[in-house]
Amino acid sequence: MKNIKALDFNLLKALEALLDECNVTRAATRLGVTQPAMSGMLTRLRENFDDPLFVRAQRGIVPTQRALELAAPLKQIISQIGALHQPSAFDPANARLSFTIAATDYALRAIAVPFLSALKRQAPHIQIALVPIEDKQVQAQLERGDIDLALVTPDSTPPDLHARNLFEEHYVCVLREGHPALQGRKRLTVNQLCELDHALVSYSGGSFRGVTDEALAKLGKWREVTLSVKSFLILPDILRASDMVAILPSRLVAGMPGLAVFKPPIDVAGFTKVAAWHERTHRNPAHRWLRELLFANCAAPPTPDRPANPGGR
């Protein structure tokens, strides 16, 4: 063979068609080219392999011994090249892969628990690493492959990432069952709420004011906040063991025993939870399957809104 660099994929396809058809005209029709173009490709093939490859016969052309020797490896090469254009099949039941999902502690409680339950049923061998979210590092982590999926809010999602809304969250008023303030009541008035001892979540740490206070200020009201924590997850236990009250995301406390949950007597803006991922994994079959499973378990209708990021409440 004289010059392998001159042997492109189209020439290989032409050789395959000629071997199958043993007729220049039919081979040209199969590839969608003209007969002169096919003849030109045959000339280039002969030059590259330094062999006639095909000789005239009573009915079309017949391959030389060299062409017959090329037939089997040629089929294999074309099949392998064709496989490059096809995504590999993904079998969840037998897949042994690992994925890393970054999220806040709230998102882990609200999303990861039902998601992992479904995952274990369908893909028992897949490994999932759940790690804390770092808002300022999300894009770089996704680009490097340090994380595969980030559960964030719309305003913390870099604009050049793929993203999909998972659900709209709203806030509820939460205190322990049997709380003195609920004797003979199913919910509280604004004044009754303000009279209680409050706890809130501050992701930045140390803040004793949030959007609940802003909502109260519009009504000329205020509350006393004596506890500020960075994690949502500790608050349910604190509420069960005290007479404190908190305004928390509904999915965080859904189904939790020992807590009384009801709509707040004031309007507190909710937020949207979003899944974000990088272009590098956008078309990968395994990643697509994982995301679709997540979407299905969140059952979120698509919404264009971009509510406020959940900060201190």
C-alpha cells in the first residue's frame, strides 16, 4: 500500500460496495454517487493498494485475490468506524458506573431519598456519591468531571450549563405537635406567630434575618429569632425538642412525625429547584438515563419562573 493517508472513509465504503456488488454502476447507485465518480474512486483505490483489485468479467467485474483478502478486515474496520457514530447502549440493570451529585442538605433530603430508592430498584450496581454544593465552583467542577449533576436554584446556575426545573417549593410553618400555641387551633395568626421564639436557616452563617422578616416588616410586624443554623436538617429535631417555630421548605418536613405543619399566615416567597449539567455529559446515554430518572421522581412541571434563592427564612 503506497499512501495510507490518502485512504479516507469514503474510499473504504466504495471498496466495500464494489466487493458486494461486483458492478461499478450498482456500487455507485448504492453510495449515491455518479458512475464516473465511482470509477475515480476505484482508480484511487488501485493506486493506494498497488493492485487492480477488480478486473472485467462477462458480467461486471470480479475481485482479485488481493481484494478478496481485504474483504474481511474491511468489514470489521467499517463496522468499528460506524460504531463511533452510535452511542453505546446503556443497560441500567447491569451497569457498574459511578456518578457524583452535588446538592444542599435540603435538596438531599427532598430529592435524593426518593430518587435513590428508584435507582436501587432499576440499577442496583450504580454508585452515587452525594457531596455538598459549592455554588462558586459548580461550573468548574462540572467541566472537570468532579461532579456530574448539581441541584441548585435558577439564579445560582451558570448560564452556559444545561438546566431543567425540578419543582417549585413553598414554605410552611412548623412546630412540634402539642405545642402550647396550637391548643384548640390548627394554625396561627400573624400576631400569634410573632409572639413565638423563632429559628431560621442562614446558609452564609450567623444571620438572624431572612425574607420572612421582610414579609413581616411590610405588615408592620416583627419576630424574635434566637437561633440561626446553616443546615436545614437539624431544625426538625430542634423543633420537636423545644417550643420554637420555623418557616421551612415543605418537602423537608413532609411525612416527618412529631411535627405540626401548616400554611404560614404571611406570604413567604418560595423557590425553584434546578438540576444543572455540562455539555460534556449532555448526550451520554448513561447520564441521560440518570437525569430522566431524577426528573421522573421529582415530577416537576416545566416553569419559566426564576423565584428567589432560598436564604434565611
